[in-house]
Amino acid sequence: MTTNEIKYVLLYCVGLNYTILFIWFGTFVFAHDWMYRTHGRWFKLSVETFDAIHYGGLSVFKIGIILLNLVPLVAFCLVR
């Protein structure tokens, strides 16, 4: 693979992962009660614990996107 191909793959991954992140966030904000009821069938969670788990998951996912996709993309752009 050339550096151009790697840049396009990383750019595609950033876009795809941020789309997933925004869908997760939108579902969490606009369908919170439905998500809580669905997960409440499987696990005994308070609303505060449920919110903390999702907030932590969103944070870890966003940091993963930045470290694994965005930083290498910026590095490839700066090297060229």
C-alpha cells in the first residue's frame, strides 16, 4: 500500500467511526428510556449506573478513534 492509500483508508475509518459514535450518542439522547428498558431486562442497573456506563463507553470509543485513526492520519499528512 502506498501512503496515499493508507491516508484514504484512515480517513474512511475516521468517518465511519464518528458516524457510529454520533448514532450511539443520538440513540442515547433521544431513545434513552427505550435503551434503559431494553438493557434493564438483562441487567439490574440503576439509571445513574446505566448513564455512567454509556458515558464511559462513548469516551473510550472517542479516545480510541483519536489515537488509532486520527493521529496516524495527521502523521501521514505531516510527513508528506
